[in-house]
Amino acid sequence: MTVIELREKLIEKIRNTDNEELLDHISDMIDFQKGYGEVYQVTGEELVAVKEGLRQLDEGKWISNDESNKRVDEWLKKFDGH
């Protein structure tokens, strides 16, 4: 199947669906593809946050992913009434 044939087939499928969630997802994927390859420019706030995170890491102020997940689960249970 050529790119043109595939595009036409997808366009027809899109025309025939009323699934808003699917259409939103397709739109997001196309928007993501448009920016693919572009260099993301961090904001000043993001740069400050990254530097702070690296400082904390250097100081040994970190927890494992497992511990983080455990804490999140405990927090969710606390606020979910369980």
C-alpha cells in the first residue's frame, strides 16, 4: 500500500467515526508528529527545577521508584478514605 492509499484509507475511517476520544488521540498523534525532530527549549523555570533536582541528587536526597510508588499508593489511600 502506498502512502497515498494509506492516507486515503485513514481519512475515510476518520470520516466514518463519531468516537471523540479516538479522534482526540489521532489529533494528538498528528500534532506530536509535526513537532518531531524539533529541539525542545526549556523555560527558565524548568531549568531552575532541573538544577534543583540535580542538587538534591548530589546531596543524596532521593528515593527509589519503588519507594516513590509506595508513598503515592499510601497517599491515595489516605485521601480516598480507605
